[in-house]
Amino acid sequence: MARGYLVAGNWKMNGSSASNAALLEGLVRGVAECPAIDVLVCPPAVYLEAAHRHLAASPIALGAQNLSDQSKPGAFTGEIDAAMLNDVGCSYVLVGHSERRTLYGEDDDCVARKFVVAQAAGLIPVLCIGETLDEREASTTESVLQRQLEAVIEAAGVEAFRNAVIAYEPVWAIGTGRTASTEQAQAAHAFIRGVVASKDAKVASSVRVLYGGSVKADNAASLFSCEDVDGGLIGGASLKAPDFLAICAAAQILAASRDA
């Protein structure tokens, strides 16, 4: 298995010029202790260029939290073109985060368009999928995940996942303090990989599937030790360098043992 761990921080609508600088300086110093994993941060769009300057000499990758679904720039006030994200140093972009789906009405077709636009611009999309509490309690988790995945596969083709990341976010565990058990996380990740494998087994074996849902230092190791969990998409814990680095350290230990 060639998959490596990826720990990604989604800052959401948080930060300031001063606090971002302090956070990034702490991450740049600390990430040197985690050479066996990949690390990504996704600040708010207005801070991307400044973050790129802070990260220029480090291995930490830069990602955006969102992008326009339009394939060309134009009269789309307030939107951000994929090429603009490239221009300010981004290599990744989140697509279909649960908050974009639930708060801003992004449906599966919109998410699929954003995925395609991102890849066409050379960005690596981090496709976020997951079920709400009502959907889990109705035992429709798998059908929701399959629907969200297949919308993108239909639009982009399964081969697109050779250069993409999937993030499983149980919506009921985001920002609630609730976390999926290791059994729940592994079951969902295995199902996701199985959907991709039904189209192309080689692609399925190589695509990284992250877990996102109240990951913290004290549960990262158990979640990341699951066979089909390849790291995490971290929200609140990514806003403090010690917390985020502790999660990175958990992945580093597992990566070292995986490679041993």
C-alpha cells in the first residue's frame, strides 16, 4: 500500500494577520518532526497569499476552502476562480465541505462541477462527503455516501481520484465534540473505498481517504490506525499549533510503523 498519511487543517472562518503568522510559524517549526507525513493548511481566502509566503520554505502545502464552479473568470461577484488559487500558491482545495452543502445549498452536481474545475486548473480537490445525524439514524449512510461519490465519478471519471483526496465527514460529529467510533469510521471508509474499487481497484487502493469529525490529539491515533483511514481533515484543533502538531505526531508514529 503506497498511501501515505495526510493531515489537513481547515481553519474555516477564523484568523487574523497576526494570529495566522504566529500559528504558521509554530507549524513550520514543529512539522520538521513529522517528515513521514504530508501536512496541509486551508486558511480563509483573504489570507492565502500571506500564508503562502510564510510556508514558502516549508513542506506544508496550502489549500483553499472553496472555489467557484465556473470554468472561466468573469462577472461572478464574490467568487474565486481556480486559477486565482493557483496564482497565490494553493495546491489543494476543499470541495463539498458539509457546511457548504448544508448552509449554502451546494448540491451534488455543484460539488461535482467544482471538483472538475479544480482538477482542470491543476489543483488537488479534497472531496468532502458524509451523512447527517438524521441520515445515519435512518440507516442511509451508505446510500448517501454512494450518491455523493458517484456524482463526482460520473462528472470526472474514476481515474480523477488518482489525483484527489476524499474526506469522510460524519456531519453529526463536526464541531459537536462527538466522534465516530473507530468501528464506525473504518466501516464508512471501507465502504467509500469499495465504491471506488467497484469502478477501478487500483485507483481505490491508492486514493487517500481522510476522517473529519472532531479529531483531537487524544483520538487521532486510534482513528488513524484504522486500515482505510489515511489521515484527517481537522477543524477546531487546527487553530492552535500544539494541538494540530500533536495530531501530526500521531500520524507520524503510525507512518513510521507502517513503513517499518
